[in-house]
Amino acid sequence: MPLALAFIDSPEQLLVILAILLLIFGPSKLPQLGASMGKTIKAFRESAKEVGAEANVPPQTAAQPVQPVSPAGPSVTCPKCGTVAAADAQFCTRCGTKLA
């Protein structure tokens, strides 16, 4: 059952909704409104299928593992986690430990 019709419990509710739409848009605009809503729903379903298909594709793995880049010039090593930081750094960028 379409989501829009899931909240309609009886035919009377559907008639009330159609009457309100008729009052708001007028009899000449209802066919155009229905056609545009149909196109919108169709486009939404197609894009949802595409997203679902993309979600099922396994992620590509990197060709080579990424090597950490050490700073050029003088550096210090964090005593807690071993991360290499610039010599003028006051705190470790990985764990936040104060550097000497």
C-alpha cells in the first residue's frame, strides 16, 4: 500500500480529501496536479532504486596502505601514543597529551 494511502481508513476520508483538493486547485488543475504528482513519485522510486543498488556495491579497497607523513624538519614524538609532531607543537594531535 502506498504511504499516502496508509493513513486513510475509510472511503469517506478519501472523498473529503478529494473535495478539499477540488476546492483548493479547482477542477481544471486536478489532471495537471495528478500528472505532476505521478511523475514525481515515479522519479522518487527510480532514485530510491538507484541508491539501493549503490548501497549493495562493495567498497573499493585502496591499492596501497597509506603511510603516515612525518613533518619536515625537527620533530618530537608523543610519549603516550608515539605520534610524530612538529617540534613547536604543544599538544599531540592524536591523543592530546602535552608535549615537552
